[in-house]
Amino acid sequence: MRKFLRYAGIAGGTVALAVVGIAGPASATPPTGYGFDNTPHVIVGGGSDTTWAAQLRITQLWDSSPACTSNNTPGAGLSDCLANANPETNTLGNYQRDTVSQAYPVGSGAGIDSLNNNTAGDNYVGTVNGTPANVDFARSSRAPKTTGGACPGGNELTCDTFWGYAQDGVQISVFNGRSSIQSISGAISLADIKNIYNCTDTQWSQVASLGIAPGSAQDGPIVVWGMNSSSGTYGTMKTWLQNVVGLGSTYDIDSQACVHHLTGSGGTYPFENDIKPVVNDVLANGVAGSAAGLSGLNTDPSNPQNWIWFGSFGIASAYGYASNYPAANQPTTGGPTLTTTEFSAPINGVLPSGSNILGNTWTIGRTLFHVTKKADADCPKTGGICDFVGNPGPGIGTGATACAAGTTGALCDLNVVGGATGISGAVREYTRFQCRVNGTEQTLDPLTGKNYDTEITSAIKADGFQLVPVALRTTGSRCNVIS
Amino acid sequence: MRMTRLRAFAATATIGVGVLAASPAFAVSITSPPSPYTVQNNSAGVPQPFTFSASGFPANTSVYAAICDGTSITSTSWDPTANCDSGTSPAAVVSDASGNVTFNSTNPNFQIGVFDGTGPSGGFNCLYTGQTPPAGGLPSFTNCQLVVMDNAFSSVSPNKAAITLTLQAPVAKTPETPYAVALPLGAIAILGGGYVALRRRRNHSAGVAA
């Protein structure tokens, strides 16, 4: 900790002077054009489960990034920024030493609902701001809803701005020996997926594109698992089934008679991206009336080979223990154990991959979003359209390039408009950090010497996600900004 | 695979540091093609995906492949999230019961995204010898690698192997002469040749008569 403070002090004193030069007022004030007020604030995000770990990584980068020179004397104002060289210069990091944290997930929709106080009595326990407390920004693994969303009136874009910082795909998952379908040309067809998810096909031998003989070792009952309906993964899959597969606008996965929920846990639907709660439930309770415990019989619904589910391609790929549950680690009470391993199912003969997700050709591709209230952080606009290029932010470095608020610099920072002080300003600056266009607008991590642009990319990839495809990026930013 | 393990054991024994078992880091190898591998270009000079095989992985495990920069995968600083371009990764191949995988380039699902220039994620450049790096200041390598691994998201797994890739310069092709130029020139040549032949025949006839 002491070492870090030393680094932070160096960052605040030396790096700031060397990297950034922004004209400030006569007395010591926060850097011009940003949301800092020289006092640390605590802000909390919440919502998505899929994006939780990636946001934790990015939050860690931000929280420890170069800050102002601070008051380290015990007493009032401990950790506040000290009045320093005038004009004050932005470190391009967490200048005012905010604490940004990520609340335990509840699902994307629920997180956005909390952000907007959309449901009477909203109180996201574990957050700190507001009475009752709710999140200051949301994590979402689904796109904004313009009707029926978690915002008064239903159009989430009237309340919020969605900052897409990464790309993922939803995969349909099969288990254990069903991985053999990966090599079947043209499988699983959209027509077959439709028949599985509307409960027309109840046996694997009915799935025409798989060509499984009735009664063969590969045949068995199809066990479709549902999911927590607040999750963005659920919302993305439902929208895809409605629009691409053709199940219609009123279709809902969990409402189907053949879709299973957990028997324990009060009969709730499982959270996404982790097969352990599902396996543990079957170990304890069986599934569809079968005996407790997993089964190796092809006719038994408790045989994972008969299961079909869906989830994040990135998380399933990056976290082996969430997608591969060894028998040795499972509780032995309740019945026999069996290692359960999740695999991507092909759709129309195509498997998800890093290549087709980055290329935005995977059929269930999705962007992952950081969501802010418009008053806190929004894109500058020209004619109602996000326009970063036409509306540059404050100047960075020394140079003659004309930037925002009369500042000049070697180049201009990303312009994020919104809060000037307090919690609102803190949200604004955490947002800017995630969406600067490239390394030229970022500074170096004082702990690693790496550029934050590189480190944000690594944080995204460590969770199996990809960068936002170039075609989806808002010009002037690495993000896909939807406002 | 047996030979690989034997070699690993022999190496460990030779070092003689009291390690009883071969490190899993030596278990995985790319069995085909050999390293370095010269990537073939198509007629337009674009590097083409190729088939490759590896062994030594745990059975029934998803194995990933990616094009990575020239940093050695044994370097303590090597990290697939920084040194590899995940946008080049085909779908994972599930290893067989013996731990073998083959990424067959005839199957679009398993085609490696080999590239010349800046990678699809924009993190680094892979170049052929003598190639001028693209603008942008990204790090450039003429020794990019194909890496196969059972964890493409952190450096913790020892189950990975690499071969060096050699890119080729696009072959300069002699531009074909456009028909708009060739046809008139051909016609002139034929007419000219005919005229000359006619003149010679006339001269020859005159000479004989004289």
C-alpha cells in the first residue's frame, strides 16, 4: 500500500506535469473540462453477471491509476487532493482518487432498473448512494431497449447512454458426448432450434439436422434449461429466438412447458455462465422426476448429454471451472457423480470463435455495455448524433491543436459530457477512461509501465471477450456509444 | 506423443535437479507442420490458413489456437491476452481421447486467421522480412507464431506450444497487356508484316525479271 501511495504520488506530481497540460483558473482548481472536484467519491455499478469480472478488472485499473497529490495527514480531508501546481493538470487517470466498485450481479435488466429508479422502492442492497441506495452506473450484456425497457416510458435511451466496450457471443451449449455434433455439417438448423425451444422436438432423434437414429446411444430426451430472466444473456437469446429463429415477438423461453428450472433454490431459474448450480441441483433432486443424481444412461434426463442450455461464449471459454465440473469436485450426496463439460453447439454448421465474434458475423453476437444516466455521462452530439470528432475534449500535452473550452494540446482528449462534480462527475470520468480511442489518449500504468489502452484490452480478453468490432465503433472512440 | 514425453523426461533427468516427473509444459507439441513454417500466399498475395496438428493435451478438452507476436511463450511476461490476437482464433477443437487435435483448414470453423500487416484486433504487426511496417507505431514482428493452448485467456496453463511463422512477400506479377493496347498493336504488326512481305516479293520478282 505504501509502495502504491509512493507511485501515486510520483504519478500525481511527475507524470501529470509531463503528460498533460491544460490551462486552469488562477487558484488551484481541478483540471478544466473534466468531472473532478478534487474530492474522492465512492460509486458503485451493478447488474450484469456476464460482465461482472471484466468490469472488476477495468475498475481495478482505474482505481489504481495516476491521481493527484493527496493530503495524507490524518484528520479532516485525508486523501483529498492538495492544492498543487497551478494550473492543475489531469493525470489522465483517477485524478481525484475515487473508489469505483462493482456490486454483486442481479442481471442486466435489474441493474438498469436500479440505475433509473424505475420500479417503486428500488433498493440495490450493497450500493451506497441515494435513499434508498441504488447503483450509480449499470452493467449490461444486452442492447438498450426502446420499448418495454427499465426506464419510465420504456425507452431506455431517454434515460441512459449505453457505452459498448467489448463484444461477446451467446452460444448454445451441449454437454459431454453431445460435443460430437460439432462436426455435423449444417447442424443445428434454425428450424430445429425453433422446434427445440417451442417444445415440438422432445427427443434428440427428432432434431433433423443431427441425423440421430431413434433409440440409438445418441438419442434421449431433450432437457432444455431456462435462465434468470433479468439476465442480459437471457434477453439476448430471447430476442434472437424471436427475431432470427422466428418464434415471434411474444415468445418467452422460461414460459415454455419443456423448459426446466431448478428444483431446489425455491424453483428459481439458474444464473447464467456456471453449470455448477445446475449440476448440484440435479445431484440433489434429479430432473423431470428422475432419481437424484446424474446418470450415464442415454434415456435419462439426468444425463448431461441430454441437456441444452445457453450462455456467454467468452465466459464459458475463459473460465474452465464454470464450464467443466469435475466429478471429483461435486458433492457426493444424492446420487452418482459424473464429470459435466459444456461445449459450443454449432448453428447452421458454424461454431462461435474469437474470429467470428470480432468480425461480427456470429449469429448471436452482442455488445457488452457500461450504462450511465445521460446527466452523468453522455456523448457530445451534432444534429442529435454522437460526434466525438466534431466535438473534441480538453487538450492533452503541449501543442497548438485547438480543443474544448479554449484549451490547446498536442491532441484532444475524448469528450464525455455530463457531471462536473460529485458522484455524477466520478461516473463521467470512469466512463471516459473506458472509451478513449487508443493509447495516445491514455497514460501509462505506474505499476506495470503498460499503456492503459493495452491493459483495458487485456482485461476484456481475459474474460474471453473481444474488442468492439471496428464497424460498430463510434468514430473517435474505442466504444460503440448508443445514446 | 510418447517420444515427446520421453524427450522431456530425458531432459529433466539430465538437468538432474531432482525433479521426478516431466513438466507438463513439455508435454504439448505441434506435430505438424514443423517450425519454422512458411505461410503460403494465394495468387493475390494474401496469406492462407493451413492445417496443423498438436498433441499432449488433456483428453476431451477445448484447445484454442491464435496468431501471436514473436515473444517466446516461455517468457515470464508472455500473456495470451497481450501477445496474441484473439481475433485470429478459430473455434476451439476438442481433443480426442489421446489428447490430439487437428485444426483442418478445409473446415471454415477451424481456419486460423493468419495475416500480413496489422492483426484484426490491432495489437501488433506480423511482417515478412524487409516489409515496411504499417503506420500506427504498433510493435512489428517477422517471427510471429502460431500458438495452440488449452487456456487462451491467461498464462497460467503450461499446456501450450508454438511454431514460428515465416511470411512471404507478395509475388510481383507482370501486369498483362490490356486488350485495348494489344489488339491495335497486333493489327499494326500483322499489317506491317504483310506489307514488308509484299514489298520483298515484288522486289524479288523484279530482280528475277531483270
